[in-house]
Amino acid sequence: MKKHTLIALALTALSTNAFADSDSAKIRIFGQNGASAKLYAGQSCTSGKSIKVSGSIGQAFGSFVGASKNESIGIPETATTQNLSDKNGILSKAYYKEYEIPANQPSTVSLRFQDVSHFYKANGVQYSRRSPSCRGDVSFTAKPHANYEVGFSWGDDKCNLTINEVTATGTNQVAQTTPVEVRDVSDCD
């Protein structure tokens, strides 16, 4: 009897949304060759424990050979995820990873992007296109049970690091994104 009760409890726990019972949020961060991304969950600065989303040797190789895989924990699809292949470069496959972060406390994201296509030569063709580089470190405070997406936005010939809240609009529809307030950050003291 005890064994059946434990199995029933385990199945009930799996079928319910544990996310709805916790004080956390979710964040989606993109990566590929030429970009580095770090997440400092529950921190308001860029020192200390971080999650390296993009920029390691293994991630660079995966992006290089097109083997990078998206890792989702349930954030709704946005226009960016549905058109992710548009961001692929020469030997640089774009991908994303999603993470759970604490709500009601700051989390920090550090992104760096440099177009390196001018280093590649394929089939005797030298690629020399250059795009502007972009970098930024921002902190924000997530709301409980909210979903977020991190990226770059371009305006007035300037690159900005943006964090958007992702809001589902209905069944089988692309979720809406709305910019959230971010703060500049520095190293922890």
C-alpha cells in the first residue's frame, strides 16, 4: 500500500505545475559563436557565481558545427524563437537556453556580441562583412511566475541590451514581448 501511495504522490507531483507553486520566474537567453552570455541569478552584479550560457569552447564548437540545441523549460514561443534560424551566421548556429531565476530579487545578465564573419573563408570566398559589436551588463527584478527573454535591440545606431517580459496571447499564437526596466551594473564589491 505504501508503495502505491508513493507512486501516486510522485505522479501527482509530476502532473502539477511546480512552477506555479514557487516564487520564481523563467528567463530565455540566446547564444552562438561570436557571442558570450552569462547569467547571475539572484545577484545584482557581475562577480561571483554565474551560468555561462554562451562563450565556452564546447558551446562554440556546437554552434560551429550546427549541433547546438535549444533547451526549453516552457517559456512561450516569440517571434524571435520562431525565426531563430534567421540569426544563424556562417559556421555559427543560434540557439537558446531557458533557466529558472528567483523572483522579487535582482538577477543580472552579461552579454557580448562581436561579428567575426570576416575571419571565415569557405569554398574560396572570404567573408568580410562586419557588423557592430555590442556589450552590456544589466540587472532587473523578475516578477513571480513571469517569463523573460534577453536580447539586443538596435536604435539610433546604438545597440542596447534588453530584457522583455514574454506574455502568452492565446493558444497556438506567438507570445507578446514587452521591455522591462533594467539597471546598469558593475562588479560586486
